[in-house]
Amino acid sequence: MGAIDTTGGGLVPYRDPAPFAVAAQGHELTFYPAGQDRLAALLALIEGARTSLDMCFYIFAEDACGVAVRDALIAAAKRGVTVRLMIDGFGSNATATAFFDPLSAAGADFCKFSARASVRYMIRNHQKMVIADAGSGAGAAMIGGFNVEQDYFEPPDQNGWNDLGIVLTGPAVAPLALWFEQLHRWTADPKAQWRAMRLLVREWDPGSGPVQWLMGGPTRGLSPWARAVSDDLRGGARLDMMMAYFSPGLRLLGRIGRIARKGETRLMLAAKSDNGATIGASRLLYGTLLKRGARIWEFSPCKLHTKLIVLDDTVYLGSANFDMRSLYINLELMLRIEDRALADRMREFVSQHLPASLEVTRPIHRSRRTFFNRIRWTLSWFLVAVVDYTVSRRLNLGL
């Protein structure tokens, strides 16, 4: 793929921010906005592991990046590290199982979350996590929205995904390792019942402190992730959101609109994506939000994949988009931290993207809102909110 315009259509040229660290609630969080920094941090975490490595990704591609990460895992297994890798069978369906045979031969444990010919076929394990040396007392974890695929580590001028990787150290590493253990046990069991997974998600206890791991998935009632963000939106007064896919239901849309009416709401959404229907679905909602005072930008330099919510003094980071699938269907992992300094720093991070983004004002939205576009946007919302993403990607609707 050739170079693309990274000026946001005549806006200020964009460059990925450098890594930065924030201390919050007894934890150290290091953020990696640039793809090459993110890949280097991932490989460093693997290469630095001494006792254990647990990894889960939605996509693990058979490309140069995938080979580098797989080979680093092989080297870890050969030096005596206990290595376990989970991937999603749908997200990684283009990667042959044989690609992982050398990893298994080195003594690592490899398993796949595979859909069956049932209602479970619609479920994806969309979580992304790497946990190193959790039992040593000095463990570290890496989370975010990125996958193990070359596009997630390319720079903006090659239309790589704009994403965020976070390396975390502190007490929260241990409960994340516990979640991985439960998830791995279920995934590795060929006789595991879907009911058991629903119970795992529903009964997960995030605790009541300022640092919580929130799990998402198909449960009766709201999952811990959906319940927490819904409750926070109900009482929130200031919202910043940087989100790859944005197509919430009417209830959550109304809560965002209520915050916009009484406070400040900034939404950084995608102008470019691998799935044009997700852009159309978001644009269908712009009019409602703009009328209530929300400010909306579309990130223009490259594809947007970041998942970040800053709501008052609370920050959400992890794998989940703000759409129906991530809120109610997929298995998701979100870290919720109540910390004013962290919230202030992440708002600053969002602000760094504004000069290279197009602010969608009400006049701009009206100019786009042609009869044909309204039809496309409405159909897009139906596809991404109701129908499997695979269908929307294939149709794409010319967006």
C-alpha cells in the first residue's frame, strides 16, 4: 500500500505521540500510541518473562509481525517459561493452525475459541491481553485494542491502525491472571458448555475499588462492562470518547446526549476504517448528538481503532468498542480506573488528535445528510447493530 495523505484533508499533519507513563491508584501505566513502539513493548514483555506468559488475541495473523511474536513465544517456551496462547477462531480464521505447530512443539499450550453451528457462532472472543510472570509478585500485563497483525503496527502514512497499547504493573495484574485462568480452562475444554461461559461473565466480581477489570459478554441482563459504563453515563457530567466503532442503542445515546446538554462532550470517531458500514452507522447518530451540544470530530489521517472513554474522573481502557456487539455480545475486557490525574492526562491525549481531525459541525452534517446517505446510514446501523460484522464488511455500501 502506498503512502496516503496524513494531514486530515488539509488539517494539521499528524504524528503518533511518544510513549508516556502515568501512576494511578498504586499502578504504573505506560501507554504506547505508535505502532512500532507498541510492537517493541509487546516483544519486550515476552522476552522479559521468566516464569509464565499468558496471551489472548482476537486476530493473530500469519504475517511478518505474527512470525516475530510467535517466534518470541517459542524462545520463551524453550527457556522454560510456561506459555499459553488463546486466539479467536473467527478473527484468526485466515491463519492456518499449522502456523502454531512450532509453538506447540516447543512445549507451549495453544487453544482456539472456535464457533460452533449454533447461536454461539455469533460470539467472538474479542479480548486482547498479555500477562507475564503474574505469580511472581512482579508481574506485568499488556492490554488495548490492537491485534497481532502488521496493520496494527504500521505508521499513519501507511494507513496503519491508530490504536493504543497499555502496559500495566501493580496489584491488578493478579486478578487479570485469574480471569485468564478461568477463560483458558473453558476454551481448552472441547466439552465446555456455553452456559458455563455466560456464568463466568455474569458472576465475575470486579470489586468495588477504584481499579476494576470489567468483563463483557452475552449474559442475561447486562455484563459487568455494560452495567458499569451504563451506570457511569447516567450520572456523568463530562465525557471524552475516542472510539473506533460507535453505534450504541437509544438508551445509551440518550445518556450521552444528557451529558452534552449539561456539560462537555467530545467524541473522536473514525473517518477511515476497514468496515465502511461502521462509519455510516455512527453518522446516523450525529444529528441527535449535535442538537444536544456534543462536539464530534472524525480522525482523518488513518484508520481509527482506539477504545478510550474518559467520564468525569473515570477512565476506561481495553478491547471494547461502543457498539451493540461490544456492549452485549462479544467477550470483552475493559479496565476501569477512577483517578483524576489519569483522566486529565487521557483528555490531553484526546486533544492531541484534534488538530488533525475534522470537526463535524451541524452545517457539515446537514450537507452530508442527503436522501441517499440517510438510506445508507440507516442500513449501515442495522447491519452493524443487528447483523454479524462479516455481512457488513462484505456489503460495505460504498462508504
